Amino acid sequence: MLKRFIRNLFSERGDDYTFYRSNGSDFTFLERAGLYVHIPFCRNKCPYCPYYKINYDRDKAYKFKESLLKEIKEYGHKFKYRTVNSIYFGGGTPTLLINEIPDILKNIDKYFNIEGEIALETNPAEITKNLVIKLRKMNFSLISLGVQSFQQKFLDTLGRKYTVKTTEKAVELLVNGGFNTINIDLMFVLPNQNIKDIEYDIDKALSLGVDQITFYPLFTFPYTSVGKLKKLKNIGLPNHYRRKKMYYYIYKRMKKEGFRQTSVWSFNRYGNKTYSSVTRDYYLGFGPGAASYNGKGFYFNVFSVDEYIKMIDDKLPIVLKMSVSNRMAKLFWLYWRFYETYVPVGRYRDLFKSDLYTDFGKLLKFIEMAGFARRNNDILELTIRGSYYIHLIQNYFALNYINKIWDKSWGNVKPDNISL
Ligand SMILES: C[S@@+](CC[C@H](N)C(=O)[O-])C[C@H]1O[C@@H](n2cnc3c(N)ncnc32)[C@H](O)[C@@H]1O
Ligand code: SF4
């Protein structure tokens, strides 16, 4: 019911939320976009993880890299010297290909005009002094580390194959590595976790000097190992009451520590650059399962390393596209600004050449009257209540959609259509 309510709030008659088969031949690149490179390999697959990845294999990783270079070249020829305002390496575990990344960056640099930050996410078991030196040499400036918890019992529950000692050492090496921002991911609403446990994790993170913390409640996706074990049909959501209590604790504590909220789940020390891989206006994704968005459509690459390697020999590895109407594009933009916790009203005017309140007056009035946001000159800011509810919407709405695409695409690498 909530899903239908949210959907009605956000869409109108004629909006078609369906992905159809596409080879991406109509893909256009607008003035500037963020690049995302998906490295789909992990050494140990975590049972709860929904992201597209396979077990690391040296030969396959090498073939994958060769295909990735072909994909970059293909787009590079089509959109030579367009400006790229950030590059994010995600996964999977991108550092498993650390010795291949210089070649990947060199090829991106050959075809695109790179401005902005180069960022990467990884896992504590990967971090050594040598790796930190290599990352600095390649000009990575934002790093995100999937810590999840500083307590062994929770790492064990999650099936993470490293110790707390390894985690703390990894954070120390990164914090002293000369990067702009070190983000760590922490999880909450874990089985048997209480507020004291969260307090402990935050204390530890602050004492180690991290610049940004991103807090994720643990979701159980139906198609992950845990989801299959529990025979889930829909995403398993953490307990509402515990989640709300924990979320409010995190929010108030991080503000008290002088951190700035940069998304519904991230808090950043004032003055630091924000690590955020999902909030670009437009983006181009390379690698299997990567998504691209250019304001006119969402495109998905095939969700299989083998198919990706096969397809790239004669065409782009895109298999799905959802067309986006002008109104949908405005809504997506608005949604991501709420996700970032504030909406710059003037920027909407510049981008869409129309007035935000004329286009979405009813929706915004509802949001303001419900106490979810307040207007402060040219900015519409989320309140703590709004922040909690947008994080709920992110769960119910976005994750249900993402879940549907990922679930169907894993089952059938070339589906004819996926209706959301
Ligand atoms: C691609 S993973 C992180 C990078 C790296 N592979 C790692 O595991 O440390 C991005 C983050 O998503 C979060 N995450 C993964 N599965 C999740 C789930 N089922 N529910 C909530 N957050 C999840 C974790 O906090 C993780 O650090
Ligand atoms: S959470 Fe990270 S390390 Fe674990 S399977 Fe997912 S991408 Fe791999």
C-alpha cells in the first residue's frame, strides 16, 4: 500500500516505468557526466550482498579488463573529449584489479576530459601500506571502506572474513595515506545490535579520524544467499521501531560531533569532499551490471561477466533501456536532491528552465506541511523527520525497483522487458 501511495505521489498518467530490450545505439552523452566503473569480483562473497559480482579468478579478471578497455574505447570514439566530473570505481572489490587500474585510467584519460575526483571503494582485508601508496600514485582522492562494524561478533554474523584488528589497521593506513576523504560504511539494525553497539562503533570511527561515515540498515534481498535461505519474496526490512530509534541516535550524535549531513545515511566532517557514488546529474557506467543515465533514459549493461566479454566484441554491452519523460527526469532529480537532504531551488530553474513550485507545488506543500522539510531562502532542507522518511522511501521504493531489475537480470541475462 505504501508503495502505491509513494508511486502515486511521484508519477502521473502516461509515465511508463518499464525497461525494454535495447542495444544502446541511441545513447547520447550530455555536456558532462560522472563515470562509474564496475569491477565485479570478490574474494569472499558476503551472504547478504545484493551487488553484481562473481568469485575472483585471475584469468577471468584479465579477460574482463581487456573487455572493459574495449568498452571505454567504444564510448571514447563516440564522445571524444567530453568532460567527466568524477570517476568512481565500485564493485565488487575494485582493488583486486589494482595493477590493472593504471591502464584503465590511462584509457579513460585518452578519450575524456577528466575533471574532479577519482574515487574507489574497497574492503578492509585488501588494505596494505603498498596498496595505499599505489592508490595515491594513481591520484585517487576519495576512498570508501566497507568496515560494517568494529566488533568481531557482528563481522562474524555478517560472514566478513577479517578481524577487527585488520579493520582498525586498514582505517589507520587510509586516514594517514594523504587522501581527501576517507569514508567508512557502518551497518545498523544488525541481529542483536543495540544503541550501545552503535555508540561503540561511532566512538571507534571518530577516534581513528575518519572523514565521513555512511550508515546502512541491513536489508535482506530475496536473491542473496540469506534471502534464498529464508525463502523471501520481498526485501526483508529491518524492524521499524529499532531502526527508527537507531537512526535518530545516529543523526543526533553525528550532528553533535560537528558533522554535516550529506545524504540520508552519510555524515561528513565540515570542509571535506563528499564521497557519493549515486548523486551525479548524469552518469555513464562501464562493466557488467553498470547503469547509465543521460536525462532521456536509463540503460543497463548485461549482468554477466561472460556475456559482457562476448558482447563487447561487436557492440555495446547494453541490454535494457527505460525512456524517461521530461517530468520523470525532473522527479528523479528532485528525488536525489532529497536524498542529499536539501533541494537548491535555483539550480532546478537553471537545469529545467521552469519553476520547481509550479511543477511540483502539491507534492512540496505536502512535504512541508508534514514537517519533512522547511524552506530556507532558496533551499528546501530536510528535517530529521524528513530524513528518516526519505530513508524509508529509499528502502520501499528505490530498493524495491532496484531489487526487481537486479533479480530479473541475474535470472535471465537478456530479459525482453522488466516492468517496475
Ligand atoms: C559494494 S559494497 C562495499 C565495498 C566492499 N566490497 C566491501 O564489502 O567492503 C557497498 C556497501 O553496501 C553496504 N551493503 C551491502 N549489502 C547490504 C545490505 N544487504 N543491506 C545494507 N547495506 C548493504 C555495505 O555497507 C557495503 O560496505
Ligand atoms: S559486500 Fe563487498 S566484499 Fe562482500 S560480496 Fe558485496 S561487494 Fe563483495
